[in-house]
Amino acid sequence: MTKFIQEIKKSKSFYSMLGLIVLIIISSMIAPNFRTMNNMITILRQASVLLILSSGLTAVLLTGGMDLSVGATAGFIGCICAQCIKGGMPIPFAFLVGIGIGVLVGLVNGTLAGILPSFIATYATNWVLSGLAIIVMNGAVIYNLPKNFTQIGVGYFGPIPNLVIIATIIVIVLYVLLQKTTYGRQVYAYGSNAEAARYSGMPVKKIMISSFIICSVCAGIAGMIITARLNAADAAMGDSYGLQTVAAVVIGGTSMLGGQGGVGGTVIGALILTIIVNIMNLKGVSSFAQPMIVGIVIIGMVLFDINTKRKQEKTA
Amino acid sequence: MNSLKSRFKALPPVAWMLVIIIIIFSFNSPNYLSFSNFRNILIQSSPLMILAFAQTCIVLTQGTDLSLGAQVGFVTVMTVFLAKRGVPLVVSMIIAVLLTVCIGAVNGLIIAKGHILPFIATFGMQNIVFSIALLLTSGASIYYPSFTYRIVTESTFLFIPMMVWVAVLTFILVWFILKYTKFGTNIRGLGGNREAMVLAGINPTHSLIKTYAFAGFIAGIAGIITLCRVESGQPIVAVGWEFQAVAATLLGGSSLREGKGGVPGTIFGVLLITVVKNGLNIIGVRSIFQNAIIGSIVLAAIIIDAVIRIRSKE
Amino acid sequence: MVEISSINIRVVKKVIIHCLVCPFVFNKKQKDKRIRDHTKRGGTMGKTILTAHHITKIFPGMKALDDVDFDLQAGEVHILVGENGAGKSTLAKVILGAYKQDGGEVFFEGEKMEFSGTKDALSKGIVAVYQEFTLVPYLNVAQNIFLNREFISKIGIIDHKRMETEAAALLKSLNCEYINVKSPVKKLSVAEQQMVEIAKALSFKPRIIIFDEPTSALSEREAESLFVQIHKLKKEGIGIVYVSHRMEEFPRIGDRITILRDGKKISTVGIHDCTNVELVNMMVGRDVSQVYVRSENKFTGEALRTEALQDYAGKVKGVDIFVNRGEIVGIAGLVGAGRTELAQLIFGIHSIKSGKVFVNAKEIIPKSPVNAIKNGIGLVSEDRKKQGLALDESISLNIIAVSLKKIFPRIFINKKKINEVALDYIKQLHIVTTSANKPCKFLSGGNQQKVVLAKWLSFDPEIIIFDEPTRGIDVAAKMEIYRLMDRLASNGKAIIMISSELPEVIGMSDRMYIMHEGKMVDECIRGQYTSEQIGAKMLGVGGAANE
């Protein structure tokens, strides 16, 4: 039995999972309407966009990189998609256009990350993309998109919101991709030691660039879903998601140095973040205080995570 | 003549980019190459310049401080907040700056003792400080009118605006500390070879905390200057500045890796960014488009700089 | 001044050539010459300044030092020798106060020492010059020497001028005035950086200096100037502990040698009191002739060939080599000769400037390791920690790193199969570990290297290049690796072995190339040249040793 507990302790997501459980317990205690079915579905729905974004970002962090452009990418692609639909393009095509642009953005980010530190490169592309979004929208906002489209965001499939289904699918796809395929194994190996990966014959450039492409495509999907949900597109709609996404991945235990962590932890991190925001809303905490709570949680979780790992290593 | 030549070669690529961009803008508008425009550029660049010096110190330790922008906003807010409650303006300013010193010290503490990456620690701190500022103002801007602001923004000494003087003095302070004090040597040591520091008997934790606290202090100064310019407390006034400061630092030749670089180069980086902003205004580019263009130009500048460095290594 | 140094160089070269490889014996003529030289170097003070009795140091899981005695005289160079893991560095660290011993006592100039950190030793005058430099890259020479001891002028600021003057004086005493004290340390060559390290040590006015593998990063010429400096230090009565396993250097500078093995002191002898064979036998603990066992193979055709290979960095200046299937080809040479760069060219790490590579007589262009591996070439690289392994990942995951797509051709992987494969190799190669999931950073050097080998065995390339395969590995593991290489050759693989340890290159190769400054200066088959001749060629001195 103790061996079983020891094994679980060693698993990378243990502390994040623990944090989540503690959080749920505390939330249930301080807010009576927390554990209602309604609220649970609200949480899942609100977490959906974040789950898509952060699963994609996980791939980048696993390679040791950083992508600060997910917010603007989501906003930009959402706007482009809306423009296309408003312009008469059939919805599936608009969707493909969005994916295509996501691939392009990822390509640019990945290439830049080869010559600049990735957080500088992607901060700059974030800057550029948010500006491009404004230009594309010409400062205006798009409303009243066709119902077929908005159904993706607000519709239900049975009792489950479409959003949640889409998010679940993407999360599962990425989980399988990163954990159960040769590609995923190479991503982890590269993140752990890029030079050794190169000496072992792994296609290192492709691995790095593809991780950025995955991230940007997910950001694009998220952006289009946001648009569908809001039934509106405006240039700044993705901005607030940028830092939240990084927070979710980091809280979930994926290391910024690469090679450690995964989608499983990210899911927990995204849920933790969403629940915190949810509980604050339920308790009427000012939205101004939310960044502070997020900041404290990030620092707390990372402190905890890193220092327990160090203790583990000392006794190993 | 030789030393002049070698001085030219030692200029980072950004200096040349700056000249080129100034030339491009000067074609577009007859008013560009005027004394008053350059004066404006210097004034406009001062707050970011001061903040960039703080960031340069952090970059020299192989870190980045993402909370610097939030600290600037915090200073503007805290000063007005206190002043509105009866604390004399200047005392409010001093208190606000002392608080950013503390914020910096906490950053350093978390990073040194908690063994967290500076990126994450300061990212979290950025959110915390930002929140505090938002809570203090309930999201809006708060005002405390005073003529004191004008002293900074409008007075000149020897024809140079006071704001620019503050930037110059800050530069001299930081440069001096980096070159002529043990503290400054230790900053480079932290970024260059931490083990060597330990072997030499220096406590890296103390040094790190002091460095971030110092950066907080400089950010505080930048905050005061910003307050004088906008004459209000605005939490969002300096959003994104910390990254522009990093970009300016890197363009100036400092490296995130080995404690290489210093403040002189950073000056060019900041000037580049400011010249672009100023130039776009003069041309009359709509402000909503400016973001994209400035971002693109900064991105291009960083790429060009990186490529030149890689090429010269080979 | 010039004349004396040129005589010295000739003597030095002869001595090095004669001492390079075992088995060989000092002949009487040289013995007499050595004794003469020894006394000529000036009378040593002979006073004992440091004694250590019954030193024992235990780390979790192993006894690093077991009842070791050691003493040091003023003005002597006392060499500490032993294989990796023998305890040399540990003993040095105990003397330095970096480690506290678990048993035994250290006396410095008659006083018992209770060090609680290197600062105590430093204040007594015991300093070390480490293998890994303790310099801050972008501080200048003067700032590095006086790190945390900067001179403060009257107004409270750092007095750079005084620091630079003092630094320059120190460098002058080491005959290194050419080093600019204002230059950032990063811009100096490795040898110059080492001089700065020594100057730094000297600035503490030491009574004892401990050198830890100082020549491992130096070329032959640079090592020579280091030895000149060491002689000067001796004359000043400083006691020097010289930790090394490079036997060819010992007669150059040593007075006495203490041999450690598995944490125990085997013996302390005068430099001229034992032969190299005896020395190696004491270090290794067994008869050296049993170490390199080769079987007779049939060579079944040419596997790899290069023609006029050149790289962009100028380290490989036109190399022609070939390897047959079933053959082990050695490449000997000094540090900096370009051997690793050659391997990297063939393996696709760096781009080829000109020249061709042929695999099985077909030309290939190794644009990247991906390419090279596709063509059947594998490389066990020089730096296993940075290039060979992902240290944070488990043994299993490292073992499948190259053969990943071979084992799982259909995209999906599963843990069970990975563990199966890994356990198989763990057994085959006798990798010592409690579990296949242990991260590689917890393994010893020998076991880490075995994981790297397992990784390549799993892929099974036709051509394998080994670059310094036994560096930093204990003797038992070394022998296993030699046996493995022999077995691979017997199975028809083509093997290239790059090594700086002449004994192993000579012992293992069927045929050997000698590389010097980017070119192959000669080629010989097993037993063709004597070790003296090989050594001479490595130095770029053509022809046989002159006597």
C-alpha cells in the first residue's frame, strides 16, 4: 500500500491533482452553490477555451520554449474567420482558413524561435498580431453571425455543451499525440536535452517548429470558438487569454525548461484556474483582485512543485 | 583615428538601424529633423529609458523582470492614492518608491530562495502588483492635481528638459554602480558564473535580492516621472513596458546568457523604439494601426540584430 | 635565454615520447639523466608542510576514501594519481576544506586543521586551481582575480587602476605579461584563462596549491608553459599537489607520486622509483596485458571512406581514411588535432566544406545526424552528459532514443515494449541500476556510458564511431566496453575509435591513423610502429625518435 502511495507521489501530476482536490473542497465549503450541476457545467464551459489554448501551449513548453502570442493569435484568427463568414464563405472553408493561418503563425513563431529567445520572439509576434487584428477589423466589431456557426459555441449535444465536447476532443487528441506517439516521445526528448536529441538523430528543427504550429493552430481553433460563443468578433477578444494560458500550463506542472509535464497536468491547471475565477465570481470578489489571486496561485504552485521535486531528488 | 574607428565598430547594430530609420522618417516630413522634434523624442523616451536601465540590470543576471511595468503603474496609483488622503505629494512619492523597492526585494527572495525561474516569479508578481493597483483605483484613473508635476515636465536646466536630466542621472547612477561598486560587479557575476561567486565567498541570495530591489527602485523613479507626465494614477499606463525594456536591452548588445552587456547600449534600443513611435505619429498613422507597425519594426530590429550576431560568430 | 629553452624542449620531447605508452621500461641511461635533472632543479626545501593521517570519507552508498595517508613537502610537486573514482579529487577537497572527513586528521605546518569550508583553508594559504574554471566571463582579468576582494579607494569606489596594476604584476611573475588585464576573460584562450586562474591562486599568497587535472583542456604547447610555471612555483617553496591521470606528464614535473585505487592508498613512490608499467598496474589493480583483448577478424569489404574531407572551421584540413567491416580503426592524436571534428563531419553535425564521404562505396552527403544514421553511421560522442544522454530522462527512454522508429514503426508507442527492450540491454551490458526507470543522472560514469552504448546497439548501425569511449570511467567498466567493441567488430561492424589514451588506441586497433593539426600524418597497422614512433608523429615530429 505504501509503495502504491509512493508511486503516485512520484507521478508528475500528483501535486497539481492534490491542489485541485483541495481547491474543490474549499470552494464547496465557502460557496453553497458551487457544487450544483449548473455551476459544474458553467465551469466546464468556461474552461473549454482555456483547455484548448493551454493544451496547445503545453507542446511548446515541453520543448523548452514559450509562446506569448496565443492570445493575439486567437483574436486575430477569430476575426479573420468572422470576416470570411460575413463575406459569404461557407463555414467549413472559413474554418479551414483559420487553421491555415494558425499553421502560418506557428511556422513564423517556430522559425523565429530558432534565432531569438522564444519569449521575446513570441511577445513581438503577439504585438504584431494584435495590431493586425485591429487593422483587419478596421477598428469595428462584427455581430450577428449565422446560427450554424454560433451553434458551435452555444449549442448543446444532449446535456453537454458543444464547447465542452470540442475541448475534450482536442485535449484527448493532444494527450495521445504527446504521450503515446513517437512524435510525442521526440518532443519530450528534445525538451529534456536538445543537443542529445540531435545526436540521436531526431529531426530537431521539425520538432521545435511543429510544436509552435500545434500551439498556434489550437489558438486559432480557440479564437474561432470564442467568436462562435460570443456571436461577435472584435480585435481584442483574445488578449486576456494570453497570460491565463501560460498560467494554466505552469500551474499544471509542466516545466518551462522542457521535457517534463504534459497535457494531463495542464488540464488540471486549467481547471484550477477556471475554478478560482468561478469561485471568485460566486463570492462576488472584485474582478480586479483576480490577477492577484492568479499570481499567488502560480507562484505558490510552482514553489511547491519545484521544491518537492528537489527534496525527492536529494533522497533518491 | 584608429580608436575612433574601433569605437564605431563597437557600436551595436541597433545604432545603425536607428540612423537609418531617422533618415527614412526625415524624407517623409519636413518637420522631422528639427530641434524641437528631437527634444520631444528625448522627453518621450525618458520613462521607458529609465525602466530599461532597471531591466538591463536584471538581464545581466540572466533573468527578466516582468513586473516592472506593473510597478510603474503602481507608483502612479499609490502616489495619487496617498496624496488624495492628505499625505504630502513628495512624501507620497517617496513612500511609493520605497514600496517598489520592497516589491523588488520580494521578487529576489522568491527567485533566490524558491529556486523559481525569474520569468515565472516576476510574472506572478506582475499580476499581484497590477491587481493591487486596480483595487486601489477600482479600475479607473485617479487624479490629484498639482503644480509639482509641471516642475518635472516643463522646466529645463541648461536647455535640457528636467525629464531628460532624470534619465541622464539615472543612467549615470546605474552605469556607475555597475562599474565602480562591488554590488555592480556581483550583478555581472550572478549572470556570468554563479559558482565562481560562491567560491569567492559572495552570497548569491543576498546579491540577487539586492539586485531586484535596486531594479524596483529604478522602476519607482520611472513611475514618478510617468506620474508627472500623465498627471494621474493609472494602473495600465506602463503595460508592456517591461518587454519593450527587454527588447531595448537586447538590442543594445546585452545578452541573456552570460552577464554580457550594459546600459550604454540600452540607450540606443530605447531610442529606436521611441523614434519609431514618434515618427509614426508625425506621419499621421492612425493610432490603432500604430501598434502593429511598431511591433513589426521592433521585431524586425531584433531579428536583424540576432542574425548579425550569429553571422559574426561564424 | 632562448638557447636554454630549446634544449629543454628537445629533452622534453624525448622524455614524453619515451614515456607515452605502456608497456615499456625506463632504460638506465634515462634513469641517470632523470636523477641528474631532478637535482638540477634546485634544492627542494624538504620540509613537510602538510600531513594527512588515516583520512576516511564516506558518501551515501560508497567509501570515497579509506584510511588514506598523505604528506606534502615544501617545494615539491606531489602527484596524486588514480583512475576515475579512485578518490583523488575527494582527497584534494578534504585538504581544501571543501569536504569534512569522516575519519583521520590533517596537519598543516604542525597544527591540526579543523576546516569548516574553503575559506578557512584559503586563509591558511591552501588554494586550488580547478578543472572547470571559476571565472566570470564578462568581467575582466583584474576583476576576476580580485573577485570579492576588490581594492576600494578612499572615496569608497572600486579602484580599477590599482587592481589592474596588481593583476599585471601577478601575470608578470608568471611570464604572462602579454595577457591584457583589461580584457574580458571570455576573450582569452583556454590556456590564458588557466593562467588567470593561477594568478588568482597566487594572489592569495599560498603555501599549497592543488591542481586538479589542469592539462585536460590544454594543448601540448600550452601544457608545456604550464609546467614551466609550476617549476617556478616550486622554487619559491610552494607545495604543489597535482591531481592527474596523464602519466606522460609525470616525469616532466613530479617529485613523488601517490597512487590511489578504490579509495585506498596503494603506494607513495619517488618519480624515478618505478616504471610506468608498475604504475599502471598499481592504478588498475591487475595485469594490464589482460585489458585489451582482441580477436582475429576477417575484414569483409570497405564500409566507410572519406576523401579530402574539410570543414569550415579549419579543424579538418583534408582527411582520407577508410574502415573495413570487421575492423577497428583507431585515430590517435593530441587534443585539438581535429579528431572529434572529423567524427562530427562524418556524422553530419557540421557541414562539409569540401571532400566526399562514401558508405559501402556509394557517396553520401551527411547533412545532419538524421542523414548519417539513415546511412548506417552511429556516433558515441565525446561528451556523454551533454550530447549522449538526456540526463533527466530514464534509462529506458534514453536507450530507445535512436531506434524509436524502428521499434515502433506505426507511430504509437507503449511503455511495456520500451521497458522490455531496455531491460534486455541492461542485462546484456551489466548496467548497474535498481530500475530501468531511474533517471540517467543518478548513474555512475561507466553506467551512463553503457546506456549510450545500449542506445546505439539498439539501433544497430553498420558503422560506429567511438569518441573517447572510456573517458571518466572506472577500470571494470572500461574492460567491458573493450570487450563489447571487440564483439561488435567480430560481428562485422566497422568501428572507428578516437582516443587520447594511447594505451587503449594501440591496444584495441587493428589499424591506426595518427592525426596532427587537421591532417592524417600517418597510418600504421597493429604492431607496425613502436610507441615512441607513434608518439613522435602525434607531436608532428616526423620519423623515428632520435637518440
